[in-house]
Amino acid sequence: MTWGESSAVTVSRGEAGAAPGYRRAMHTVVVLALDGVIPFDLSTPIEVFARTRLPDGRPAYRVRVCAPAEEVDAGAFVLRAPWPLTELAEADTIIVPGVADPAAPVPEEVLDALRQAAARGTRIASICVGAFVLAATGLLDGLRVTTHWSAAGLLAALHPAVEVDPGVLYVDNGQLLTSAGAAAGLDLCLHMIRRDLGSAVAADAARLSVMPLERDGGQAQFIVHDQPPAPRGSVLEPLLRWMEDNVRRDLTLDDVAAQGGMSVRTLNRRFREQTGTSPLQWLHRARIRQAQYLLETTAHPVERIAAQVGFGSPTAFRERFKRLTGTSPHAYRRTFQA
């Protein structure tokens, strides 16, 4: 191959995870590859399901990759899918990986094939922004689902009939399942294996993936909670800087209003107008953001960090931290400390 030519990866037509003489009853997992497929999302179910073994050593699943066209643009490479879209009709489980542009239109033949599979009772799961493809079928209407936290707002806007929860790693609605981004696809695959074959088989699959069978917290701990910005030049800009510099103080609304040279009523009104939130909610987020930084970069005890960011008690700090991030300070530190 010379420079300028496209590179291609061919997935063997042999069935991943299948050994010679496998029984017809083996559970078939079909992974759907669409143009723009995210390689990580595509490879996760292939690797996890294909490597899962039953207690007697036999493969638990056979895995196939199908696509509506022979070649799929996967960004850095071209994928030649060995199975056509009709393979969805043979699946026990269908996995829908995310694509680079989640708002891109989905071919009608793909939507029809997914709807028909759902009507047959096939289990269908999405990874990351693959939820957009499932939502386009209408199958998720009225259901609670998740996707990557950064795309949750867009999913909710494009599909208002879907209840989007950006704070969890995955949602299991029985036949239809959705996961958050990237590594949460691993969590979802392990969950399905445990549902199919029990905890012992799932634990072995988790060890092969160097993953815990269950992770602490949800995806909320990974969300970057930026403060609602005030318009440049607004009267609140200097007050917001002062509040961030003084988070460790036991600030009251009267204190903040006095610093801003306004009444409490005016303070609340201007915060709502210019930040979309209240002064106390803004202050709590600023405190938790500083606490996250201290948990990541210092070895200070949680009790000391609670005082450093202005909480009157460690208990109040833990409750507020978990409410905003979905996990405990200790679990957050284990995950993110350098």
C-alpha cells in the first residue's frame, strides 16, 4: 500500500468466539457497523463477548459484525464487514455502537431492520452515542435511557419523547439497553453477560478485561460541571470572582448581597437572569469543583478538604458531593487522583 491509499481492516467471516463444532443454541451477538462508527465502541462488544467462556471452557457467544454496505468508513481506516444487514434477523442480541456524528441521518433500511428485530423480541443495546440510532427508530420513546454525558442534551433535544439520564453508566429496560460513553460500554457488556450466564462467568469476563464487575458511582463523576457563565461585562463578574476566592468562608446570602452592593432580592433576580441559577447553587458548585481539584491533587483527609471549601461539617460535604457527582469523595479520589 502506498501513501494516499485508504487502509482497510477486514473482519474475518469466521464467527468470533466460536469453536469448531459449536452448538446451534449458542447465543449470537451481532454488532452493527455504520459509516462513521467509533472504533472503540465497535471493538468493545467484539472483544468482551468473544472472549467469554462457560465454566467448561466452551465459548459462550458467537459474535458477528454486519453493515448495510460491504465497506464502512471508520475514520482512521475502512472496515469490510463480512455480514450483511440481514444478519440482524439471526441475532439474539444486537449491539449498536456510536458514530462520529450522532445527529447524522440513519439509513431507513437500518431503522426498519432494528424495528423488525425488536418486534421479534431481540435484545438491542447501544454503546455511547449509539443511543441516537436507537432513538431514531422510535423504540426508546417513553423510556429512560443514557448516553455520553456531553451528548445527553442533544439527544434530549432531538428526541423529546425519550427520558435522558446523563448521570448513570447504563440503563437496562429489559429488551432495550443503553450505555454511557467509552468504558461504560464495558460495564454494559459485563452486565448482559451476568444477566445471561450468572456472576461467576461475568466475573471471569471482567478479569479478562481488567475491569471491576461493578464500578463505584455513575457517569456523573466524569462530568465537567462548568458554572453557568455570566455575560462579559455583567455586574456579576467581579462578584463571581470574589465568591470563588472566598468559598471556604461561611457565606450567607446577606454576605454576598452586601459584597455586590445590592439587596438579597436583587441578587437572586440578577443571578437567575445572568447565570440561570441561584447564588447558593452557584456557590455549592464552586465549592465542589474546588473539592474535586483537592481530591485529585492532594492527600488531604476528606475532613480537611470539607473545611477548605467551606462546608460546616464533613457529613454535609459528603452529601452535597454525592448529590452533584453521583459518588463519594473517597471513591472519586480513588478514580481520579494522579
